[in-house]
Amino acid sequence: MIVRELELDLDAFAGPFDLLLTLVLKDELDLRELDVAGIVVAFIERLAERDELDLEACGEFLVLISALLELKARGLFPEEAAELADLEPEAAAEELARRLAEYRRMKDAAAWLRERLESEGDRFFRLGPAPLAPKLETPLAPQEPERLAEVIRLLAKEPPQVSLAHMALRFPPVSQFLERFRSLLRRRSRFDFDQEVGELTRVEQAVAFLALLDMRRVGEITIDQAAPFAPIRISGTDVEREASWTVRSA
Amino acid sequence: MDSPLRLIASNPLDQLARTLEALLVVASAPLTVEELAEAADDEPERVEAALGLVRERYSEARSGIVLEHVAGGWAFRSSREAAEACARLFEKPAQRNLSQAALETLAIVAYLGPCSRPDIARIRGVAADSAVANLSERGLISEAGRDDASLGGAIRYRTTPLFERVFGLESLSQLPRLDDVGESADAIRDRLHEVAEKRSA
């Protein structure tokens, strides 16, 4: 029987024993979470399946498990290891007995709780977040009537008129831009919108754009833009040019 | 003409008892006498007397609803004879599948609380993190300050009113005395000595 291949199925770990040891040594498994008694039980069960007593396996197991136990004990009582080492054997035994007794009492208390749970298992009751109405509270500090009146008087005062003068918008007529663009197109076959209106205010630019849309609507121009936010290219249509030619030749 | 259902034969506390019934049927957690008195706008002494009447009416074998004194207050629950029917319809998430580790941790917090995870680990010999997280999630224990006033201290835990309710306790003082449930330190010491003597023999 090979101890290292002992298959374990514990709460904190399932797999062969040697993998467990590797994980513990690499600090990837917290020894404190490990039920060492579970390993012992698994080993003894395996041992019991065989008729012969495998002394070599037992020896190896004892060495490994006691090392694990020591590691675990050190992990559990890091600051107390020194404290316990200083104790006389007699006192250490006392301390151990005290701790064992404490644990035993808690184990018994847990058993009592389990019994209680079973005997009280046939009680059903309504559960939910406490739906209690919030208590009426007066979180205000004591107030001086004089000051309150002062504040209310302040509220009653008519607020000063807010000037909207700076918000006035001036809209130039659309026709102004219509003329401007038409004369431009008479000189050039195409122009760049951004370049033409770059100097103007935002409102003027908007009106200029309206003029463009108007011209586009009647087919005077075509509008191109390679990509969103790219320069807007305006070019006169043939119809327009033909018309102007007709006008000129007439 | 219909007269109102007389649950309690004519008694000066009749009206108050009906009000308490109403409060208790709406509540999802036990209500203390003080809370009941405040809500009913009546004297605590009268509320206690009226609770006596309600309790008499709502008791095992008389009603499917039972009034019980639990977790420091008063609450309605199902009668025990209706348990099977209740179990077909309702789950008990707080106490379902409580592991041995969780129960031991719960016992430690109930008896020694407020106590921290290191305190629990010292007694049980294994880290208490997962058991504590599990019990907190179930609502059986909750945080109760830190080991020392400074921020660095370990969080301490204590049992909640839900714990008392699930285990049917009026209060934590109803837990049996530890000396009564466990083997004493002396008995264990004797056993240790016994083992030591056998080895040296």
C-alpha cells in the first residue's frame, strides 16, 4: 500500500494524499481549513480493507500526518507557540486539558443545539425584513424664533430681476447667405463650407448652413462630406451653371 | 344583526387584545411589549394582561396559529400539528443543512459572544472563516463591533434574534448552563493522566 496514493475526499480537498502535501507545502491550501482527522479516518479505512498490517505504510503515514499536525498547530497558535513552550510539562498539560475541556463543552453545546433544532423543527413562522415603520423623530436642533423669522423674511423678499440681455440672439437673414454662396459659385465651381464661414459666429454659421440646405433642396448645389466632421464640400450643379450660361447668353 | 366575532369573552381588555392580534399578524419579527404598547397606544401592563388573553386563545390544539414568547418578544407561528402541511409549502433557509462545524461555531458565538473568528478558531482548532460567513449569510449571527476600539481589531460576532427564534428560545439565558452539558475539565484531565500512566507503564 502506498501512502502517497491514498485517495482523500475531504471538505477542503479531494484527491491523492501527495497532491495534498504538495499544495500545503506550496501554501496553496490553508492547513487550518483541513480536517486532519478525516485523513486519518481515510487511511484507517484503507488499512482495514486489507487483512495484513502494512507496517511500512503505517510508519510513513505516521511521519507525514504528525508533520501535518505540527504544521497545523503552529499555524493555529502563531503567537502562543512561544508562550506554551515556556510552560512546564505539568502546566502545559493543564493548559491542554483546559482547552480540550472548553472544546468539549462547545461540542456538547452544539449537540444540544442540534437536538433543539430537531425538536423545534415543526415550528413555522413568518420571516422577512423588519417592516417596522420608521420612528417619528425630530432631528432639528432647538430653533430661535427670531432667526427663523429673519430667514423667512429673506425668502419673502422679491428676487432681483435677472438680465437676459446677454442671451439675445441675432439672426442674419438667410437670403444674405444665399446671395453670397451664389456669387461664390459663379466664380468657382466648388468651395469649402468650413473655410467660408470659419470667421463667423455660431449663429451666423447655423444660418449659413440653413441657406445651404435651401440651395440643396432646389437642386442648385450638391453637398459632400467624406466622413462625419470632415470638411463640407459644396459644388454647383450643372443645372445652375446651365442656367447662368443661359442668363449670360441671353 | 351580526355582532363582531367574540374571540375573548367580554372582558375590559377585549378591544386591546384584538389590536394586539392585528399587530402580531402583520409583524414579521417578534414584537416586544414596549413596541406593542407604543403601537396600541396603551399601558405596557395592560398590554401584558391582554397578551395573556391572546395567548390563551392562540395555543397548541386550540388554534392553527400559536402565540409564543420568543427572541425577547411575542410572535405568531404555526401550530406544531400543521408542521407537515407547512413543510410542503415553505422552506426553512436559516436552519437547513447546518453542518457540524456551523453548529459548533454557533454554539461558541451563542455562549461566548461577542467573539471574533480567532477566538472561535482557538477553541475549534480549525479556521472559522467559512463557518462564520455561512452563519452570517443565514442571518443567525451578525457583526457586533471589534475586538478593541481601534480599527485594526478583529470583528466580533453575536447571535441574532433570528437565532433565538429558530431555536425557539425566549432569550440566550434559556441556553443550558455549559457545566450541565459538557464533561468537566477535571474529567478530561483525569483521562489525560490515565493515558500518560499507561504509556509509562
